[in-house]
Amino acid sequence: MVSFSSLEFMFRFLPVFLIIYYLVPSKYRETVFLAGSLVFYAVGEPVLILVLLFATALNYYYGRKVWELKAEALRHGWVEKKRKSYTGQILLLDVAILVFFKCFAAFVDSALLPLGISFYTFKMISFQIDILRGEISEEPKVKNVALYFTMFPQVVSGPIMRYDEGTFGREKSCSPEKLEDGLKYFVLGLGMKVLLADRLAILWNDLQMIGFQSISTPLAWLGAAGYSLRLYFDFWGYSLMASGILVMLGYEFVENFDHPYAAKSISEFYRRWHITLGSWFRDYIYIPLGGSRCSSKRLALNLALVWVLTGIWHGSGFNFVIWGVSLGGLIIMEKLVYGKYLHKFPWAGNLYVLILIPLTWVVFAITDLKQLGIYFGRLFPLIGGEGIMVNRQDFANYTRNYSVYFIMGILLCFPCVFRFYEKHKKNPLMILFLTGVFWLSVYYVSSSAINPFMYLNF
């Protein structure tokens, strides 16, 4: 039931939960939300839910102590030091729990990694720092804090919402209009996941089965583009479904993607991609290090550290470090060397993004460094020492089989397409189209094995 695209979630859990949520008096809705979230997580993690509950209790305890000392800290400097000490202790504990389970999963058994631990740990860290900074406006209550850490639309793969954005403890406005809007976002995300991402996943799986050394250079580039689109629509689809559920429950829509493939630089791409994670690293790592208001050398160091940590956060394989270092290097070069030229010639900037981003996703995708080297040898045969055409027919065959998915995916990368949807989403023809998308997605889900969301691994 962990997957939003499973039939069990769509036709059992979600309808029953929504009926109960809408029927109970508004003052009890957060209690229902918390109970539903715990049931949702427990079905997927009946044992490792204890890690989430322990971390939740620990963070509430420390957060509460820091909050209670807030007023006294204004009068006594030593109290502020005590607040910082408490915050430092819980941050170390949160990081230690995350690192322990990441290492345990990497070196012992991957099944021992609790679902969503990277995401809910980042929520806990932001909660503690925001309390210390005074950015949480109302006293945190145990139910509200528990709901923030465990809310089922976000606990597994984000988005990483801030505590104050949840307006916990206040009545939520639930209406037929919000239910309809949320359902539309959910269906859009479902279609992106099932009809696009899962279809393109077959292409990448085929390349792995064939063996990277046996594919032609054109097919290698097609595979890189296909994986890029697959990852995009898998995670954007998940984010739309998660935010759609929140809208149904009376919360604000959380934007996590803003058409990154329309960006004119790598820096801009990552301001548009996984927005809540990027803003987390900006607000809690990059700016405290000094941000961009420093010397060029310090700026480069700050960016390098942020991107190394980003790579490590995504996985334990050395390829993730290479991925983070590569992106950090490109962004440093943009900031210090050629970024101004990308802004001066936007078409060149967009071409630069469309070429380099798929190459970085190849590094992200292939954890075996030997296989990664083989794939880059196929991408650049003059360097790899092989001919361009290992198999002369493979590119034509796969292009013919997957052209419709590439066309649909490329069209959805244009911001104007989504703007058109927003403008006409109440049109009966658009509602009919979304109805078709939903039932076609259900057909594909029911007739094939469930393909879990890619970010469930983190």
C-alpha cells in the first residue's frame, strides 16, 4: 500500500480515509490524519515504524525544551546558549540515526533501511532549526508535531514541507472544489507515473538486459534521454499525487517541480528540480556556510560541500559522490566563469542543459563504476575505443517502439502545456480527458506488476 499508484491505495485506503476525514467534525480531522498516516506507514513498515515513532518522540521532546526556553533567553544570554546546546544535541542524534541506518542498509541488508528516513529526518532537522531561529510562530503541540513528521502524503518521498507551512492546529477548509482540484493533481501525477515513467522504464531495463557493451552510440544517447524523462515523470508524478492529496485535505499545494528542462543553466535546473530539497540545502547548509556573500574561493567551497552532501544523501554508492561532485563543479564554473554567457544566449543555455543533464543522470543511474565506464564508452565511442554502430538496427527499433512516449514526455517539458491545463482545467473536455487518463492508468496498473516510485529507495 506504500505506492500511491497501487490499486489497494487508490480503491481502498484513500477513499475510506477521505470519507472518514470529511465526515468527522473539523476539530478532529488532524487526529484522523495522524491515525491514517500511522496505519499507512505501518502497513509498509510494520517493524521499522518504531524508528519513526522513536525519532518523532525524541524530536518533540527536544523541540519542546527549546521552545519553552525562548522567552527566558531574551533576558539571559546563558539560556540562549542552553537552547543552542539542546538543538545541537538533537541535530547530532538525528544525523546519527540517519547515518546508522544508511550504513546498515549499505553494508548489511538494504531491507533494513526504513522507508522515507532521509525525508522525515530532514523534516526533523528543519523543525529543530526553525524553533531555534524563532521561525515557528505557534507553540508546537505533540499531535501537530507527530502529524508533521508522519503525514502519509509526504513521509515516504517528500516533498519536504516546513512545519509552519502546515498551519497545524488550525481548521482546514475542505470543500468540493478543493476535493476536485486535488483529484485532478492526483490523476495528472498518476498518468505521468504509469503512462510515461513506467513505460520509459522498460527501455532502460532492456538496455541493462542487453548489456551496455552491446548497444550502439545512438541507442546509448536515447537511453540516457529516456532515463532522464523517466526519473522526471516518476518523481514529478509522485509530487503531484502527494500535493494533490494534501489539497483534498484542505492544505496548500506544495510545488516541487517547475519545468526544470526549460532551464538555461544547471544552477537554474536545480532551482526548478525537487524544489523543497534544494531550498532545504540552501537554508540549512549553504546560507549558514556563508552562501554567495563571500570570496570566490569560499563560494566554491560552500557549493562543493553542499553538492557532496547532496550526492551522499541520495545513496551510498561512489557513483552518487561522482554525481554530486560533477554537478557541484558545473555550478561553480557557472557562478565564476561562464554563467553570464549562458544568460546572454538563452538558446545556448538550454542546449547546454539538455546535453549535460542526461549525462549526469547516467552517473546517477549506474552504481557499478565498471558498467558506468562502459556506458560512457558507448556514449563517446572515440574515447571508449568502440565503433558507433555495434548493432545497426537497435536505435531504429527502439525509436519506433518508444517514439510516442518521447513525444509525450518532451511536450510536457514545455511550461506552456501545463499553463494550458491550468487555464482550461474546469473545461468539461479536460475533465473527460483526465477521466480517460485515470482509467487507462488503472488498466496498466491492474495488468502489470507495480513499479515502485524511484525515490522510495532514499
